[in-house]
Amino acid sequence: MEGKSFFTIAQKLAQMRNEPALRSAISRAYYAAYNCCIQFLEACGFQFEKDSPAHEKVYQYLHNAGFADIEAAARVLNILRRRRNRADYNMTSTEFQDHITCQGDLASAQTVILLIEKYSQEPLRTKLRNGVREYVAKISSSPSSSQAP
């Protein structure tokens, strides 16, 4: 399954316009973008555990790959992750009652997905993979680093 398939579900949930559906839409939109990113990185040869630290690792790899648009996408992904956490765990928050805000989150997730799809094509794929490799090599050689694969 392609992770971006969650995006279609997110869109359908957002159309329901009630708070549980909007919260779920934000969650699915984040996971669509996240899974698109991690699947791209895994296809480039990077390995990730299937656990919570992988989310931060994906962010760090993309944020430090040396491409301004990918760095921006990583920041958006991180913002979506924080919103997903609040949507899933903070039941007292009222920020998830607005359909327009949810649509903005879906648009942000779609932007990340489209950018990763763009970078999935050569020659951008190789350039991004090499940028991530350089970052991994840099943190691997750092005496205090334990993040490197």
C-alpha cells in the first residue's frame, strides 16, 4: 500500500465537517504525508524502525538534506505531526472544530506529498538521496551522535 492513499480518506473525512471527522482527517493527512516521505527514503536505501523515533528521524533527514524546498516540506511535516498529536490526544482543544483550518492542513499535506513525488523522479531523486547521505555521514562521524543508521 502507498502511504499517500490515506490522503483520499482524509479528504472524505473532512467533508463530514464534524469535530471527530476533522480530527481524524488531520491525522490521516499527516500519515499520508509522513508515509510518502518514509517510503521515499526507504526506497533510497535508508532504514527506519517502525516506532515513534522514526517520525523525528524522517524530519531530520529531510530538513538537513540541503534543499530549501525539502527543508520547508520537512517543517510542514513537523507542524502536521504536532497538529496530529493534538487532534488525537487533546480532547479539550477546540482548534479542530473549523473545517477551513482542516482544509489548510490537508493542503499542506498534499504539498508535501507532491514535492516528494517530484523528488522521486531522476535526477532529483539521486540529488536528494545524496544530500541525505551527506547528512547521515556527518551525524555518524559526530562523537555525540547515536542517530545514524
